[in-house]
Amino acid sequence: DTGVSQDPRHKITKRGQNVTFRCDPISEHNRLYWYRQTLGQGPEFLTYFQNEAQLEKSRLLSDRFSAERPKGSFSTLEIQRTEQGDSAMYLCASSSTGGRQPQHFGDGTRLSIL
Amino acid sequence: AQTVTQSQPEMSVQEAETVTLSCTYDTSESDYYLFWYKQPPSRQMILVIRQEAYKQQNATENRFSVNFQKAAKSFSLKISDSQLGDAAMYFCAYRSALSGGSNYKLTFGKGTLLTVNP
């Protein structure tokens, strides 16, 4: 169990650019979640995958955001035409099936928009 | 929609002393899960303790225990014999026990920053 891995740890980009983050879940976990955490706030849910299927998307996930999980393994989160308000920590978590199974979090990707 | 409230933005405790962090939540559901997560500065969020709502017995994990009051919708975390390594942001989180879709998401409070003084 190597834990949830996220890449990159930090991303600095200019407004208007596209960015892509990667998450590698714990290998036997079939559920994967993305959250966004802004300064002074708790994480907020963005989207959820079970295997390769994206089953839920928050209203926070505007049309500029897209997430994929090909083959039910790693996941990517892409933000197109970044805006200042996208600056945040993007957290990935995974869990196995079963109601009481906890979500295990990665270190997150901190996005800064110049 | 469920909400989670942590009314203490910051707390401090002396090393070896006991501290209690507060959390209240609002839900119309009868079955759910509650969690406390710890997020050290610039480090990974890790699970501290969890509680199933159908269980009356309060969960305990070593120095960490909870006081779960279902009727009052209260879920406080007690840290005994505080250690310097306990210093972190602590988040209370709620998850529905229902299956499907957004029920699997965690709803977090804003967090409580715990400082441990030597």
C-alpha cells in the first residue's frame, strides 16, 4: 500500500492557460474522488468515479473542468482557461467499496494562478 | 443538504494535557458516518477516527476518542495526553450511509487549527 499519489505537488501558471493534474489511487480501491480546498476552508467535493465511470459531479465543476479515469486506474483533472478563482489545493482521495470504508487522501496539488 | 460546523477556528493545548474539539452537523438522515481527519501543515490529510451513527458506543483510537450525541447532532473529538505531533488542522466530516452518487462524498467543516505548546 503506497498510498494515494498526486502529481505535481505544485503548479504555477498564468491565467488563461490549461493545466492537468494526475492522481494514482491505492491500487485495490475502485472509488476515486476529487476535492478542492481553498485557504481557510475544508475540502469541497468536485467529482467521484467508481471504476472508470464518473458517477457524480458537483455544481462547483464548471464546464472548464473535466475529469477522467481511463481503465479505472489513475485519474486526471484538467482545468481549461484557468482563472484567478481556480487557485486552490486540489485533493484526490480513494476508497474501496463498502459504506464504512474511509477515504484515503493524497498530498494534493497546489495550483497558483498568476 | 448536510452541513458541518466547527465553531472553534483555533485551539491550543499544553503538551500532555487534554483538549476537546467541537463539531456539530445538520442532516435529515438517520444513518450516516462521521469522521475526524487531521491535516498537518503541507502534509497529507489522514483519518483520525470514525463513528457509525447506528452505534451508540463512542469510538476510541488510542489517545483519540469521540463524544457522539446523535440527538444533539454533536460529534466532538477528545485528544488525551497531547503530543507536539498532534499539532495540525482538524476537520470534522460527514458521509451519508445511503448508496449511490453524491452520497459517497464527504462534507467537511472549516476546520480547527490545533496548536500544542511544549
